[in-house]
Amino acid sequence: LLVLGLSDGRRVALPLAAVDRLEQFAVQQIERIGGHEVVQYRGEILPLVRLDQALQSYGDQGDADPMQVVVCQHAGVTIGFVVAEILDIVEDELAVRTHLDTGGHQGSALVNERVTELVDIQQAVSAIDPTLLAPVAV
């Protein structure tokens, strides 16, 4: 798991298998297409999803500079999750897991002795825009 911090102090985790890279982008690099934030990334347009928004986090969501971005692959689409902080990589078995869902849609677990929400990438992206994961016809 890749353990991340949200702006309200919540801890969430993404499956490490879905993570391609950890990146930082200057706020000035962020562009807008319609209602979406994007960044030019490796010759392509990378859509950004603010994990705080997707998981209904209500902390101070001011833009840190540089922005912490977790680049993920899901269903053949590359997405960048903007997070408050990148905390840790954990490869342990999840000792305690509950179906208590506080927004991540995969329940919660004890990770390094801290309650951590497990994020479903499909649900997180769909909370912002369900069309972002649709295949693009060329």
C-alpha cells in the first residue's frame, strides 16, 4: 500500500500495484481544460484528481507548491491524484480490517497501528468525473 495524508489529517492508502510514479509539480504547471485540472506529463495530458475532493475531505486544501501527485494506472488510463502528503509504503498484511467506509469505498484497516481508509481508484475518480476512466478513441 502507498499511505497518503489528506489535508484534514485522515490517512488513506492506494494499492501499490496501481501506482506508477510519485511526482511533484509546480502550481504554475497546472492547466485547465473545461472543469478539469491537467498537467503536461511525458508528452501527454495527465488529468488530475484531488483526492481530498474525491473523498470529501474538508481540511485546508490550499495549494502546496510543489504539489504532491501520485500517478496511477487504472483500466488502461493514467490519472494523477493530488494529495496533501505522501507518508509511507507498507507491504505488511492488514491485521485488522473493517467494512466501515468513510469515503474510500474499500473499508478501513490498521496500517502501522493507525486507522487508514482503503481507496478504490474507480470510485475516487468517479466521484469527480465518471468519464475520466472512459477509454479515449483516437
